Amino acid sequence: MGIPKKIWQAPLFKATSLNGIGVLVKIAIGFATSKVIAIFIGPSGMALAGNLRNFLTSLEGVATLGFQNGIVKYVAESKTSEAELKRTISTVFLSLFAVMAICCALLFALSGFWSAWVFNGNRTFGDIFKIMALALPFYAFSLVLIAVLNGLGNYRNVIWTNIIGNIIGLAISVGLIVEYSLFGALLAIVLSPSILFFVSIFYVSREIGILSNISMPSFDGILLKRLGAYSLMTLFSAVCVPLVYLKIRQETIAISGIDAAGHWEAINRISSYYMLFVSTLVSVYFLPKLVLATKSSEVRAIFVSYFKAVMPLFILGTILLYFLRSFAVGVLFTQDFKPVENLFFFQLLGDVLRSASMILGCCFIAKKMTKSFFVTEIFSLAFLYATSHFLLKAKGVEGLVAAHALTYLVYLIVLIGYFRKVLVSSEASYTQK
């Protein structure tokens, strides 16, 4: 009984178990939301909802200055020093107050422009962007507060914050979609994430006093400059990745029709549900450990634990999902989404490769390898767009998921080559590049 007890009490197992519960809750919520969307707005509405999600993702990065990963790093490093922690929190929050005011003003004043830009010339959804301007501060600061919790090493509270916020968000989303159809679905995308603020402020206040840690004298321009490296990395991903997907979706609408674009959005939604297991675990559990690792052997041990403990479970899950794909599409959507069943193989394959590369790519952020991050990200995005462009014309929507798998195969090979010394060596020191 000693070995099972040891495994049960291991920190990774506890984090994985609680994270698994959080992910299952979010997946269940996503399932319910997807079913309601499928019934009330169909594939075409789902495609438009995907456009707004891409825009909100980009806006999230701009509004938070891409500081989340930097906050995790510097809070983790300064949590034992009250003065250093106050310096970090003051610098982050005072910087964001100014940026937030500008973002909200531009959203509200140019609501018609944003509606036309996001929805292919349709200005009728300008009110959505005015409401977004009012909700954005709550959403953005919730992300910052969660990053603070993450940096403090309290992964349990991070996961519970997401669980509670998602449950409340579900109730709001279903009510809005049922009552207002497409407009309600778009409104739910804007309002639901802001609920996280009220949950996150509750959990953070149990750890530290946010307001008491914000003061002008503690603002540090040097720290702001250091956070800039993380800002550049996150902003690049936050802005460029959604724009690439938005462009691909627009080409899909032009070549294969808006329903086909909705089918592609549907498989991406399914993908986003199970990818939560890996992405949340990496950001909540592994990223703080990589930040604090100073030796090559320590980094290698983190990589090995990920590939041994996380990847086998994820692979088994994707295999099971592949054989249950017809059932999954039937439960999640309607008969209008049946063509989605043909997209599972390459999507699942690409996501396995994506998961394998995620822990390696996370090291770029943890060790502030800005140049390497930009080179690999630009290459992977360019490769994704190019392969999607050509395979869409040749194979339709099935070509898009094939491009997805091919991109992450090449990306994983590149990262393995880059980190080959860390993966196979047990050198005593780890040098940042």
C-alpha cells in the first residue's frame, strides 16, 4: 500500500486530480453552451461567434499588456519579500489602469467600426462592443488576479476560481442565448468572462491585500521594462494568432461557405475543451516550476515528469474520443454539424503533437527567451497559414485540420532540436539564451 499512497500524495497527482475536476466542469459547461448555440443559431452563427472570440482574445492581450506570464514569474520570485511583492503588484496594476482607460474609450467610441471589422461589414452589432467596453476592466483584472494567485503557488485557488466562475457564466450564457438568439450568444461571450473578477478577488483577498499593495511610490519603471519582454511575447500571440484564425475563417467562408466555417469552428471548440486539461496544468503547475528551475537537470526533470505523467493520459483520452466521435457530435450539436465527424482524426493528431510541444514552448516564457520565442512563433504561424491556404483549396475544411496536424508536427520537431541538450544532458547549470 506504500506506493499507491505515495502516488496519491504526490503534488503533481493532486494538481492533476483537482485540475481534472476543473477541466471536467468546464468541459461540461462547454458542452451545454455548444448544444444551446447549435440549436438556436446553427453553424453560421457559430462561425460569427468564433470571429468575436478571436477579437476578444486579441483585446485581452492588449488590455493586460500581456503581463500574465510575467506576473507569475515575478510574484513567484518576490512572494517571500513584502516590499518586493508590493513593488511587483503596484507596477502591474498602475500600468494597467492607464491602458484599460484607453482600450475602453476606443471600444465605446468606435463600436460601429469594430462591428464592421469583425463581422465582415455588418455594423448592427455595435452595441456588443459598447457593452464590451464596460465589461473589459472586470475581465482583464480577473486575469491579472489569477496570475497573482498562480505566482503565489496556490494552484488550488486558481482552479476553484475558474470552476465557480464558469458555472456562473454558464447560467448567464444559456439565458442570453435562449432569450436573444445570435445577439445573446455574442453578448454571452462578452459578459461571461467578467464574472471571474468577483470570484478571483475573493480568493486573492484571502492571500494578500491587493489595495494595500498598490501605491505610487512602489511603482518601478525598471520592473516595467523587464515585464515588457513578457508583454511582447504574449501580445504577439494574442494579436497574431487570432488574426491568422480570423483570416483562415474568412477564406473558408469565401471558398466553402459559412456553414463549413461553422463546422471548423465546432471542431475547434471540441478541441478547446480537452486541451484545457493540458494548458491549465502547464500554466498552473509546470510554469511556476520552470520559472524557479536554475539547472539543466531541474528543467529536464520537469520535462520528464510531464511526458511520463500527463501525455499518456492525454493520448488515451484522444483515442477514446476518436472512437466516440459520432456520439460526441450528436450530443454536442445537431444534425447540421454531422460533417464535423470527418474532421476528428487530424484534429486529434495535431492536438497530441501540440500537447507534446506545449511544455517545451513554455520554457521560452519561463526563461524569457524572447528571440527564440519570436522565431519559432512566426515560423509556426506562417507555416499554419500557408498550409491552410493551399489545403483548404485542395481538400476543403478537412484540409484545415490536416494543416493543423502538419504544423504541430513540424513545430515539435523544431522544439526538440532546440532543447536537445536539455532533454538528453544532465549538466549542472542551465543557461538562458
